[in-house]
Amino acid sequence: KTINLGGKVAVITGASSGIGKAIATYLASQGVIVSLGARRMDKLDELQSQITFQGGNASVWLTDVTQKESVNGLIQHTLDTFGQVDVMINNAGVMLLSKLEELRFEEWDAMIDTNLKGILYGIGAALPYFKARKEGHFINVSSLSGHRVDPTSAVYSATKFAVRALSEGLRQEVKPYNIRTTIISPGVIQSELTQAITDPYAKEMVKGMEGMAISADAIAHAVAYAMSQPQDIDISELIIRPTAQP
Ligand code: NDP
């Protein structure tokens, strides 16, 4: 088992599939108590059963990160259930790629509401508690698209650049409170992320990348690495990509 992890309580948004699910499963196997949030409760219930069956400890909470009361509820539920929160993992996100000229206003809104405002609400929900406790850790999932822009990724990249800006600003501001901040920037990872793309051109483009995708376990291991450092060590950012990815 990884040192420094056992007994910690981690809140994970977007835990119902892909990267969030892999993080939850791996952390639970390392003795971390996990509090799982997402909109699909059937998936969360299934994951909770699986974790419990494997000897782990998990609770679930219906969470829509675009609603701040909902994210506050996730934190409150975790405190009520487990008595503490050590790590807030803001992972929930959507990637609805298309060219700007397609004018997909609803998809732009969904990405901004989920990827940007959702992370802000996650920060807002846990920060007062971390501040009062003088200890805490935010792990915010950005992307390689938070470092680069490609055709069809303008809005998605804008939200992921913003996640890195928010996280860096947070890192600078919360020093007095002994709070750590980690940005996780994955490359192409196996998950359900591309399934929601509706634009045919973008769909075709991502199909060409699927072959190189690596397991979401790689991201789970990176999260565990950042979490397992002693409290005076802050792993500020990690980029994890397939060796084959340009
Ligand atoms: P998935 O689509 O498999 O998972 C996305 C998760 O986010 C789901 O659990 C989904 O749950 C949740 N989610 C979406 N909208 C909301 C919402 N409004 N409220 C609560 N939860 C929500 O994709 P990934 O696992 O790949 O994505 C996880 C993160 O990783 C995202 O932020 C993504 O941008 C990022 N990322 C992924 C990469 C990849 O290649 N896969 C690369 C770089 C970054 P539900 O639908 O049940 O609410």
C-alpha cells in the first residue's frame, strides 16, 4: 500500500465513469475513504458496492457540479458521514468538441458550466472548511488541452486553461492555510469522454486518437502520488500522456 494514504477522506466529482471511477477504485484499494459524486446514481451505487466488496469504504451523493448547492451538499454529506475531508478532487468535466463556426451555444455553455464553474463550486465548497482546519488538498483535473489549442477545442481548451489559472491563483493564495493544490493534466485516456461529442467532424477527429489512449489507472496513480507526499510537499502539476501522443 502507498504510504500516507490510509484513512484519508477524498471527495471525487465525476466518479461515475472513466478517470473519476479509476481514481476512486485505486484510492479505495490503498485505504482511502472515498466520497463519490456524479449525476448517474445507478453507476455510483454500483461502484460503491464494488469498492465495499473489495474491502474499501465509500459513500455516494447525487451531485450536479453546475449547481453550487449540490456541490456544497456533497461536502456536507461527506463531513456528516466521515467527519472530515482531506482531499477535494475536482474531476467532473465534459468535452463537446466542434469548430466555433458551428455556433453550438448550448455545448459552449455546458463546458463552461461544468469544467469551469463546476471546479469553482468545488473550490468554494471545500475552501472554508480547509481554511478553518489549516490543512487540505485540492486536486483539479485540467488537460493537455489546458496547455494547447487544436481545431475544434477552442472552448474546451479555454475551460481547461482556466482550470490551470484558477488552480495556480488558489495555490498562491492559500499558502497561509497549509492547503496544497495539484493540477492533473491528462493526455488521451480511455473513458466515456468522447461519446458525448455530437459534431461529426470532431467525432471523426477524435476517432483517429482512440488507438493511442492509455488506461485511466495512469491518472489514478498520479493522484495517489500527489496525495501521498508529506503535507509540506506540494506537487503543483503533473502531465500524464500516452508515449505515442504528439
Ligand atoms: P467520462 O465522460 O468518462 O467522465 C466524466 C465524469 O464527469 C462522469 O463521471 C460524469 O458523471 C461527470 N460529470 C459530467 N457532468 C457532470 C455534472 N454536471 N455534475 C457532476 N458530474 C458530472 O470522462 P473522463 O473520465 O475522461 O473525464 C474526467 C475528467 O478528465 C474531465 O474533466 C475531462 O475533461 C478530463 N480529461 C479527460 C481526458 C481523456 O482523454 N479522457 C484528457 C484530459 C482531461 P455523470 O454523467 O454521471 O454526472
